[in-house]
Amino acid sequence: MTETLIRLTTARCRIDRLDAADALALAAITDASVTEQVHFLPTPFTEADARALIARSGGDDVFHAVREGAALIGVIGVHRRGHDHEVGYWFAAAARGRGLAREAVAAVVRDLAAARPGGTIVAECRPGNARSEALLRRIGFAPTGQAGRRPGRMLFAWRAGADYRIDVC
């Protein structure tokens, strides 16, 4: 599935694959407020780190750019875990608090659910990261009560709401 998620559009965002031209902007939006939450990102996160992340994107781990107009405002990772998928994300400080992350992550989760009916979609969240936990809950994730794969993380699973349906032709 990750290889088919190439481009989505929401009311305010465009979601597509990160590419080499995004490296400088990616480094700029990935500050310490992000790297202290995302375990695999070094601090400081440099343009060279951004280039390396973009180069490794593909296959089971695809990183998508979230753009508002032409500006890169966030990243959504989609990670295949067998038949299931994990989503993760980070957004520029300037983009937070405006509902853009909720809008973009919800669009990606809906696309994953439509492409893989019956598959599980999960996310991990560090206890105490209230903003991220609130976003996950708003778009239909619920805590599983299980620890995540990463140390100190809680596992959340997406559950389609009562009004969610997939039409199959």
C-alpha cells in the first residue's frame, strides 16, 4: 500500500512523497521540539540528515510531505508492518494548533483504510505528549493498553467510526 500513496489533497493540504528538493525545508521544520519526540531523528537535524531520510524512503517505510500551498509544513510516515500499517508524523511549529495535522493525518488514515479493508492501522505515542494523543483520538484512534514497539510508547489502534464506510464496486 505504501507504494500507492503518492498524492492526496485535503481542503488545505497537499500530501505527496518527499523528494531531494525538500531537504532544506525538511531540516528547517525538524527542530528540537520534533527530534525530542521522534526517536530516530538526530538532534540537531541537519540538511544531510534530511537527505538521508529522503533517500531511505520507499518500500515498507515511506515518508510523505505535507504542504500548505508550496510550503512544506509536515511529514507523515507510513510504515508497513506485515499486513498492517503504522503511521507517524511531525509538523513545523508554525503549523501547529491550526488543525492541519489532524486534516492531513486523517486523510492518510482514510486512504490506508480504503486500500486495505480489514487491515489494522496503528500509531505510537509517548505518554505525556498530549497534543499527539488528542490528535490520534480525534481521528478515531484508541489506546490499546499495550506498550508500543519503541520504549516508552503507548500503542493506539484506529477504529472506523459508525459513519465510516467503504463502497466497493
